[in-house]
Amino acid sequence: MIQNHVQTTHARRSLFFLIVAVFVGLILVTGCTTPAGQSKTAGFSSPVEKVEVYHFHPTNGCRSCTTVGDYAEETVKEYFPNELRNGKLIFDHINFQDEKNADLVQQYGVTGSSLMIGVYNKTSFTRENNRKVWYMTGNKTQYMNYLKGVIDQRLAGDLS
């Protein structure tokens, strides 16, 4: 009698671990896939219509300000010529102290030198101030590879 109870308990425990293993496997397989062109960010499922990369600078910027803008411009021209040509990607240097740029400065919430990225879909606009580029101005290759990756993600709708 005790042996039957031990066998039954062992069988139940084995079945339980099998069910847990299958469940975890299903989560791993289905949870790590996102259809191409869709965002992994909730509320941003529409395809990206346009990405803007703006280098906001003062009238008389420092060397780092200039470098951030120059490397950003080189990155988009080298890696995204088709997107620039067809309007999917916009790049520009914007003097945030010039009154003619006040609307854009307000839209992006600019308060000083910055590299801003704006992502548009059919129903929303999301902006980000990419501060990491400032720490990479001493290594052009690292900067360009990093920014290329960020722009690739934004064009794909990934805002993480």
C-alpha cells in the first residue's frame, strides 16, 4: 500500500514538472517573437511613417556639440541614404537659439545642445533625447555603430 502511494506521488510530481516544462517552453517560443515591422512597445503597433534625427545646437557651440552633430550627420548619410532620399528619415542641424526654430524647439522640448530622435506613426509622435552619444564623441566608430543601431530600431518601430 505504501509503495503504491509512493509511486502515485512520484508520477504526479513527474507529470507536474512535465507540464511546467512545456508551459515554460511555450512562453519562451511565443514570447520572443514580434512580427517584422511591429513594435515591441505597447501602444505603438502602427508602422513607423517617419523618423527625425535633429542635432540641436546653440549659435556658438562647443567642440563636443559640433562633434555630436557631425558624427550624427555622417552616420545617417552613410547608413541611411535610401531612407533620407524617400523621406522616411529626416536629419538636420537646428539652432535652438534662432527664433525661426521655436516651434520645433518646443515640440521636442529642447533646453540645450542635444541629439533628438522623433518617431511618427499614424496616431502618435514619440521623442527622445539621446544622451549616450555625448559619451562616445571620442570614438567615432563606436558612436556611428551605436547611432546606426538606434536608428534601425526606431525605423522598425522599436522604442526600447
